[in-house]
Amino acid sequence: MKLAVVLMLTALPLYCYAGSGCKMVEYVIGKSIDPAESKSQYIEDLQEFIPGARTESALRKFKQCFLDQSNETLSNIFVMIDAIYNSEQCASY
């Protein structure tokens, strides 16, 4: 499951041309990683992006994955994201 999360997070910057210029992606990542954010609050905050019950169920499971992680792991995700945004490959964006 950790591999799936890492792969998804490494693909997210491509959605916004590999930079942190996409505030919505940063917002969703921040909400996903925040250990103080409950699953219910997470779903409420992202409601405009949830087309149906299946997506909501998937997002609840996705959020639970982050809630199950240690604070150290969550901090490392921020380090990884920062490394991606500041990488040589993304510098041209």
C-alpha cells in the first residue's frame, strides 16, 4: 500500500507540470497527509471532487492509509514532495 501511495504522489506533480504551481493539488495533498484531519472532514472538504459513493469509499480508504502512518512517515512524504518540486527535471517548469 505504501508503494501505491508513493507512486500516486510522484505522479501528482505531473498533473500540474511538475511544479508546486497547482494550489488545488497542494491542498489535496495537505488534507490527505494531515493526521489531525478526520475521514469525515476530509470527505466534506473534497466533496466537490467526489462524483459518487465509490469515489467516496475509495477516498475514505485512502485517507485511512495516511492515518495509519507514523508522524515520521508523514514528514518524509513532505520531504519527498519537496525533493520532486525542486528536482533538476522540474526546474524548467
